[in-house]
Amino acid sequence: MAMRYSAGMLRQSIELHKPVESRDSIGGADLTYKPVARVYASVKPMTAREVLSADQQHPEITHRVVIRYLPNVQPEINWRLSFEGRTLEVAAPPIDVDNRRRFVQLLCREGG
């Protein structure tokens, strides 16, 4: 049975960052991250069973993050999020968990 989400489950404040590429003075590419939004989320570490299951497609997934769907903010692979002094990188395409554009699940890996 699929997990049901509610706004009350989103208790951790996170900041979403999108990658921005710019050119330096000699023509090289610089990758930085620009803060896009501060939102509330449910941030949960993956269980050993989930990590082993996810290993087939995304071997480095360490956390499942759920946020409210934001029509003007669409996280993608390589976006980052920060919370409590930690950095997570979005490692898989976002999932609309209830197919109603209410909540989005981000599978992430720690570090980045």
C-alpha cells in the first residue's frame, strides 16, 4: 500500500538550490548553486532494504524527501537541498506521489 502524505508530515525546513553554470574569465565553466526556495519537507533516510532495492537503478540513494508540489519550482536531477547543515543532491527524477500534484518525492544522495 502506498504511503499517504499530509502537510503535517512536512516538518523540516529545507532550502532548494538549482545548478547555475557561468563562464569564468578564461572561458571555462563554473558550476554554482543558486537558492530557489525554502520549503517544509519530510526528510527520511532510506532503510537497508530500500537501499538494496534501489541499488539496481540508483546505487547511491540515501534519503527520501517529500515536499509539496510547487508549480513554479520543478526540482531536477543534480539540484541540491540543504537542511540542518547537511547537503543532499537529487539523484533521480522527481515523482508525483499521488498523481494529483500535491506532493513530490525526491530520491537523494548525501554529499555533493
